[in-house]
Amino acid sequence: MMDPSKTAGSQESSAVDAHAPSGAALPVDLLHPEPLPRADLDELVQGLAFAFASGVSGGLFAQALTRTPIAPSTWDPRSFAQDLFLDDLVTRCFRVRIGGHEAVLNRGFLLRVLSHPPIDPRVTEFRQGILAELAGVPLFRRQFEKFYTTLCRLRGALEGATVGKKFDATRRQLDVLGLVKDLFDQASTSFAGATSGLTRLQAFGASVRATEPHRSMADLLSYDEHLATLNLTVRVGADGAIRGFDIRAIKEQSENPFVLSAPRRWLSKIEIFLRGYRFDKRALFDRYVVAGRCA
């Protein structure tokens, strides 16, 4: 897992991270100018690893939001929330549509944030800065909507939205890794020129993409998607049926570290056979994904 506390963001974010406790992992926080550390970070990481391996999260994300710390407040929701109909306000008015579809929101968390106005005015100004850029720059809003949609797809893939359907476990894990890569790619290439807390997303995405684990994950996904390119000439008969074809050219992704040369592939198979091992290349590929070397 990556450590967001090492992310280089705006000058404000850098100053905040410089005051973070040594070794503390801080989230990419869009609610607070000084990111609040999570006490349950290790448990959350283990839960994500289990969800990736099994395809079932067991309410991991809802529980994570419930435990997410928020800024200190002197307001007690029991004194005013019911009289101001905050629950109805969040349910009826805080609805978001992206691409014609209603976005998935955790209304319990929204209600908790709304009913606890922060003591520190800097927190309010920080949130207002992000809101102002999203409302004033249509490009940033579209990029944020795309990012959030990908995040929801990733959550659905980890939560086992396909439970009850037949699927290849390794294929599902590769799809999850593909969404993770898309998420970091989108974050690193979005919000160019932003001056609010949105810069944290861009800086974090760029820092992750510069790491070896991300490069390894990208190589693995590229190997799965594109091992080689074949140029064919197909002969078709008078009845429209294929009579034959000729291979004109084969081009492999030789720059990908997962792609071995033909002699090395044959030598590997011969060695495996002589040693008496009974597994194929797919089994090794599955174990590589499960081992989490790309996590």
C-alpha cells in the first residue's frame, strides 16, 4: 500500500504533511486542511486485502466511513438536527446524478459531517475552496465526476457485486487492478491548475504512478491485455467461408518484463517438465496476482 503522507501536493499540503507524525499514514483528505490520521488504518488495509482476495468485503466501506474522523465541533446534533429536518434535507436534496445515473452516496456520513460544523474556520474555508473550484470550473467538475464513478466501480468490484454469478477469480482480481490503475491515472492527470485541496488528488496520483509497485502492476495488466500483435491475411471462398489464412508478422511486447523470449519460454517449460512439476503458466500467473506484488 502507498503512504499518502509522503505525497507532494500544494505548498499548504506539503506544510501539513511536514508536521505529520513520523511514519503516520495520512489519507487524501478533502475535508480538512490538516489530514486526520485513522486509528483503524491497519485493520482497513487488511480488510481491503481480504476483499481483493475473496471478492466479499462484509460492509468494509460503510464501516470505514462510520469510523472516519471529522473535525472537532461544539455542536450537538441532538439539540437541533431533528428540528431543522437535517435527515430529510440530506435524503431529498443531497442527491447527485452523474451521466444520467444517481451516484452512490453514504447519507449517514453526509449527515454526520453536516451536523458537526467545525470549530476551526480554516476547515470551512478549505471545504469552500474545493466547492468553489468544482462549481466554477466545469472541467474540474467533469474530472471529479469521472474519478468518483471509477471509485464507485472499484468499490462494487471489491464488495462482490457479482456474487452468485460464475466468474474467474483471477479475472476479477485483474479487473480490480485495472480499476485501481485507472483511478491513479485519472487522479494524476486531472485538476491541472487547481489551487484548492483538489491538488492533493493530482499529487497523490502522480506520486503513486512514480513507484515501482505501480509500474509492476501496469506491466502485468499490459501483459494480460496485450502479449503480441499478429498481422494476418485471410482467404475467403465464394460462399463467404474462410478457406485459410497466413501470418504475415508477429510483434511481441518485448519491452514488457513479463514477456519472455520464445527460447526462454521453451526452456522454462522443459525445466518444469524435467523437475516433475505439474502446473502451467496460468497457475503461476494466478499466484502472482494473489500474492499481491502489485498492491
